[in-house]
Amino acid sequence: MENKQELGKTLDELVPNKIWFSLKEACELKNLNYKTSCNKTYLQPRKGKADGKIGGKKVWSRDTILGWVSLTDEVIKVE
């Protein structure tokens, strides 16, 4: 349990303190190739379902990104 709390603190420090993240920004945080995420939408946060749109582009909230960054590809495929 303590390790999860430490991981949460580390993620919170790594993810910039802003409200919305574009797919490109999210991919940079997860070290995921942007083009791969475009082609395989299941790898995107919430499997490509955006929390909103800004300027016609999908965006996700910081809370969504914090949860998504810690998931591995295997976990994402199973969900």
C-alpha cells in the first residue's frame, strides 16, 4: 500500500499541473509514439473517449491522465 502512495506522489510530480491534456501531450508523458496511439485507439486514455474537446481536438483531464500513465499495454488490452 505504501508503494502505491509513493507512486501516486511521483506521478503527481511528473504530470504538469494543468487541467487539459491533448493526445500528443499525453503520449509524451507516457513515452508512447503519437502515431501509434492514433492508429490503435485502445492505447489512448479511456480507449480514445475524450473528456472534452478544445478547438475541435480531443482532450483529457489531469485525473484521467494520472490513471492512464501508470497502466501497461497488457492491462489496457484486458480492460
